[in-house]
Amino acid sequence: MAEPAEPPYVRIAAELSRRITDRELAPGDKVPSTRQVAQEFRVALATAAKALDVLRAEGLVITRPRSGTVVAPRRGGRAGEPAAELTRERVLAEAIAMADAEGLESVSMRAVAGRCGVAPMSLYRHVEDKQSLLLLMADGVYGSAEFEVDGAAPWRSQVESIARRLWRLHRAHPWLGAISPLTRPLPLRNLVAMGDKLLGALEALALPPLLHFNVHVLIYSHVVSLASTIDHEDAAVSETGLSADEWTDLQWIQHRVDERFMAELPHFARLFGRLGAMADGYDMDLDDLFELGLGLILDGVEALAQRTAGSPELYRETTPETPPGAPVSDLHVVLGATGAIGKAVTAELIARGREVRAVSRSAEGPQGFRADITTAEGAIAACAGAAVVYQCAQPPYAEWAQEFVGLTDTVLTGVEKAEARLVMADNLYMYGPVDAPLTEDLPYAADFPKGRARARVAEMILNAHKEGRVRASLGRASDYFGPGGVSTVLGPQIFAAAAAGKTARWVGEPDEPHTVAYLPDLAAGLVALGEHPKADGYAWHLPAGPPVTGDEFLALVWKAAGGRPRSASIGRGAQRLIGLFNPVVKELGETWYQRDRPWVADDTAFRAAFPDHVKVTPHEEAVAATLAWFKQRV
């Protein structure tokens, strides 16, 4: 019986293997493409592809970006040659070389170990896992570049130098952008250091802060987006065996000679038609495109810097809902305008020249507007036509748990109907007991009725923002004092008493630091949130002065009051006793955790986001102004 014929792809694979073994094709040489194999051996493309797959399976060839399919490096060194010591530096060097040659997807712990000639587990003594390996690779590449510039050189020369070095780096290592994409940048030390130098080079333009940072992001994105095409092209070459020019010619040559097709594209025809200026085709040069784009960006930045010089309002922070140039109402509505915070916010808005509607049940003052915002109809009427609504209204303290959620629901209805932004005057109750400085990312852990109510209110507002019903932010403050602050724990117990020459009493442990907010500063912080759409969607701790102990605060009060100091503190036992006769003091029992330990609100986030809108009056000045107001009422 005759033996079965050998399949053609096996015969072809054997011949190509012989050429590799006999070094007719040396390591790194390009292997004939699928088309070339098909033509040489007179077989179908599928048969040629199958032959090359056999060589890949045997490890004789590899697919390498920018080269296509090439002969694989020979394994092992010379006989008796000692293996190089395995170090983190060697691991990273091999991994980077692999990513450069074969693409990031080729990098794995096993593959890198193979290049190093060691078992895969050996790598774990030097890098924790693949993700750590990738981050170390990227940071190492950025660290290998020299981004230092002459600080005395013109700003444009400095920026061009940094951008060109970054371009060369990404040109050589196009996988870099995939590890730290523009929208999810990683804190790679050397990448951030490069960004810092770029920001420094741009400082000479004196751009507004947000524009300054955005320009630095734009320059980085110009480099990364162009370099990413190299990575995509490498993959396409590996897959098709065609260069970009060859592929483009195959796709478009028939259309360029099709007069009917070109007739529908007159502008393309002028360029690429038979008589067009680019009839011979278009050769894309990424380096030329990079230089063109960089020049256009910097020309535009320079022009914008000249326009915004002395006029930062020409570059305003906007949101998709408030595009540049869109007509926007300037009406600012204050709900609860007769309360201490509402009055302070109204005064701050008037001082800034804003159109104000001060909403309350009594409609006090020239800006007064009467409405019952506990009903949907009243809230809609109160908010109608508003650009920003400041929610400073609240139920009686003892009724928070029963009424605050319902009030918030009607307010959200009014704000949503008006398509306005909402700023909520909030406090710190939702966090519950905390033994460290309070930050906005703390969980809502309050386990008492008022705290749970405040947590629910905050969740309602932020959820309404996430759902797209309203655009909202929350400004949070600790215990406050100031002119008009008659219903706070600091007002009657301290300022009213001192103004009348009576004993001023600090509620809580007198030697524990406590954040206190001054009403005008608190109001300025809320208005800043109302003026900046980027505040939307978040809770913010409003700026306040440094924490003070009860003893320190009382000393400031009596320094302003003059005369013999008369001070005392109300401890937990006294609070319970006084609470039998004083309902306000009685309610303080469930928040005593704020008074028997440090209670410090961290306002770092606000200060970082709105550095030009931080208003903090020195405690001594704030206490004196508050006491003067209370003395006028004695």
C-alpha cells in the first residue's frame, strides 16, 4: 500500500525550518510573508499560513512589531558560558526589550523568565506580579530620559524641548501610553516629575490655574495619541504582513482612478485626483505631524495667554450643561434666608453684586420672598428662574429625624423644575464618632436619629446629582459662631453670656481641640461652591480656622469682652442635669462624642480645589466681631 502523501504545509514548514537551521535565515531576519510563501510554493494562502503557524508552534519564528514575522533568537548561550545574574534591573531590561520588539501583550512573567533563562518563579523575588512589572517598566523608561531644561530659556523653547524628548521616548516605546492612559493616569514617579517640569515651563505664561494644567495635559495627550498609532500599526503589520503604505495603496488605488467616485469628493479630487497636487499619494510622517501639532498648540496657547492676561474671566470653568456663551440666569435663591446661615449667605451674595431672592415664611428685607418650601408648590415657586439655590433651611432641631428628609424631597423638586444648581448647607453629623480628623471620604456611620437623617439627606442630594436630576454640592461645617448665630451651642452659652457679664460656658471637655466655623467665612465657602460648577457631585468641608480648645476659645472671648473672665465648662453630667430644663442642651447628649475628644474637620480638599476662594478670618478678629454683635442685643 502506498504511504499517504505528506500534506503541503508540512513540506513547506520543513523547508523553511531547514533554511533557519542552516542559517540561511538568521535570528531576526524577516520570514517570507504569507503571500510570498504562497507564491514561492504555489499553494493557497490558507496553506501558506498553516505552514507559518507550524514554525510558530515550534518556536522557530516570532511575530515582532515593526518587522512582522521574524526568525526567533536562538535559545541558550554558548557552552560553558555562565548565565548573567538575575537582578531587578535585568528583569526590567528584558521585559522592556520584549515590549519594544513584540508589543505589550507579549509580556508575561513566564515569557520574561524565558528570556532571562530562569524558571518563572525566580522572577517573583524581584517583582511582585505582572502589574508591578508593567509599572516598573514604564517608570524605568520615563526615568531613563533627561527632561531637564534651561530655566532661563524662553518658555516655548523649554516646552518644545520637553515635548520632543517625550515624543522620542514614546516613539521608541509606543506601549507606554497603554500602561498609563490619559484618562486614568498612574502616579508613576518619573512621569509625574516630567509633568512637573512641563508645568514649570508653562508658568511664565501666567495662565489661570485650570487652563495652566489643561495645557500641560493637552501637550501630553498630543504625544500619547500620536504614539499610540505606532502600537496599532505594529499589530497591523504583524497581522497582515503589509506596511501602512502598502495597505493604503491596496485600499485606495482603485478609488483614486475612479472618476465617478472622485466626482463626489471634489476637495479630495483636487488633492488626489489624476491632476491633483498629491496624485502620487500621501506618505504619512508621524514626526512631521507631531511637529505640526505641537506648533499649532503652542501658537494657540500663546495667543490665549495674551487674551487672558489680566482678564481670567475669558477662560471660565464650565460644565457640559452650561456651555461657554450659553445664557445663564444670575438669580441666586437662598432658602431659609432668615436663619443664621441663610442671612450670612444672602449678605455674601449681595456683597458680590448678585441678584438675590431671600426665601422664608416671613419675606424679610428688600430681597424677601414668602414661600412654604415644605410643599412642592412652594418649593417650585421659590426656586423658579434660579441659577443657583442655597438650601439653608432646616426643621426645628428636635424634629430633624422626622422632617428633614421630607423637606429635602420638596427642595429637590423645586430645584429640578428650575434646572438650577443646588448648594446644601450641611454639617458633620452623618459621620458619627470618629477618632481622627474628619475627611469627606469617611463612611456615614451615625447610629442616632439626627445623624441618620443627615446621612439620608446627603445621600438623596448626591443620588439626585448622579441620576442627572439636579447638579448639586454640599458644604459642611462644624459648630459655627458669628453675628446672628443665636441658635448654636456657642451663641447663648458663650457670647450672649459674656456680653451680659455672666459666666461663659464651653459645652464639652475644655482641653480637646475643636473646629469652629465663623459664619461669614462659612457663607463665603457656600457661595464659592455656588459659583464653581466643578464643585458639583461632591461634599466639601468648608474652610475654617485652626482647631481651638474650649479654654483657648473662652480666653479669646474674654480678651474681647474685657473685665474679669468668668468661664466654666459643661461636662457630661452637667449636660444631663441642665437638659432636664433646657431642651437645646438636652439634645446635645446624642452628639457628645463631638465634645469629649478631638473634633477636627479637614478642609484640605476645598483649599486645593478653590485656592483663590478660601476665606478664613483669624479667630481673635472673628470672636471680637461676634461679641460686639451680641453686646448690641443686651
